[in-house]
Amino acid sequence: MPKKKHPGNIGGTVPTELKITPHLVPKPLWGKSAAQLFKGKGRAVWKRIRTDALQVALHACQVCSDPGPDSALNCHELWDYDDERGTATLVGLRIQCRNCDCAVHMGRAEKHGFLNVAIAQLCKVNGIGEPEAVRLYRRAKGVWSQRNKKQWQIVVEKSLLERYPGLAALEAC
């Protein structure tokens, strides 16, 4: 799927054809995120990153434009996976409402009994029918199964490292 720079994301790229797609995080990368990295003592760093992202997003979901409140908006990490090199690159941040976050993290949504919410949001935001949404999810699960077999190296896009030097710690995970 072609990608383009998106001015509404901090350093991010997004697909040009669909507004949102399921992105299942490979098992070897579970728990390896900026949000996880900055729990506890580093919480102030994540709060700054999230606050910056909320400001860029004008305190609304960058997928469906739901205005929030801020407490219901997630700062989603945008990852680009290079299957040949085994690199997962943090390329940007995007503010998402809970329903859009559900649609992106469909595997987690299914595990917690919210697959119907995720499918409905995928349909609504992309203007597609349920069969197409289910096909997107099945395709994502197939990719996920293959990615689970690999070892991954984490990389952070240069522009994000320049803005948030603490993200360099992700590359050591």
C-alpha cells in the first residue's frame, strides 16, 4: 500500500487508500513501546509526548475526528515493519479515539470481546462493508502469524529521536 507523509502526525506516514487498518503487533514486540518504556519514573516524558500529539491533533481523533475528551483519546504509536530486515521502526504518533484504537488493535479487541466494535469502526471510518473489514482482519492475522516467527530490532525514526531523545532507549529493547 503506498504511503505518504501526513502533516497531522508527528513524524508519521499513513496508508493513502484506507483511513485505518488493523496493525497487529508481533508477539516478540509485545510490551516494547514508548508508552511502556516511560511507565513509572519516566511518566513525565510520555506525558509530554502525548500532550504534543494531542496539540497537533487539535484534541480530536486523527482518524474519525471524534473530539474526545482527552482522557478517551489514545496516543498511538505508528510502526513500520520491514519484514526482510527484521526491523520495526517507530515512525510517528497519532491520536485515536477508543473505537479507532480498537480497530487498529483488532487482535487485542477480539481477545477482550470487542471485535464487533472494531469491525464496526473499520467499516464506518473506511466506508466499507463488513465482509471487507473481516478480510482486512484475516489478512492482518496472516501477516501477524508470519511476523511472530521473526526476531525484531527496534529503530526510531530520526525526527522522533531529535524531538524526544529518550526514545533512543527503545532501540535497546
